[in-house]
Amino acid sequence: MFVTSTARESTSAHLPTSLVMDWEKKMRPVFDNIDLDKSGTITQAEYATFLKKSGMQYDAANVNADMDPMDADKDGKITFKEFVNFYKADYEKHHK
């Protein structure tokens, strides 16, 4: 199925229910895979490990740059809520 530019311009509120993602259900396994110590937060070290396991080149600046937009409260850790909110907002930004 192709999405027309008109469909892309509509907000998620206008999408059929079948197309609206259950964000928490979809993102939980991803988050849990990165949260190695199962603390409920992703630390910089855990995120760096995730990048390394994914075969990505990284350094401390990459880790900080990637995590900063997700870290709404700027405590240096990503909660599940912050993780979901970031990816949901990013998806909606690119699928309006």
C-alpha cells in the first residue's frame, strides 16, 4: 500500500485505528534490550553497549548527542516514558 502525500500530512488523530501504533507495547522489548541491568532506565554506558553490539561506530559525543533529545528531565538517564515519548513524537513528526 502506498501512502499519498495527503495522507502523510494528516495527524495521527486522523489515522484509522488499525494504523495507530500501541507505542508502549511495541517499544517495551526494544527498551528492555538496551536496559541491561533492568533498572527501568537506560544509562549512557548501556546505550554505548547497545551501539557497539549493533555494529555502530560511536564515541562519548555520539552517545550524548543521541541520548540528549530523549532525556526530557536531563538527568542523564532515559526512562521508558521518555523513550516512548521521543520515538512517538519523532514518528508523528515524519508522518504528518
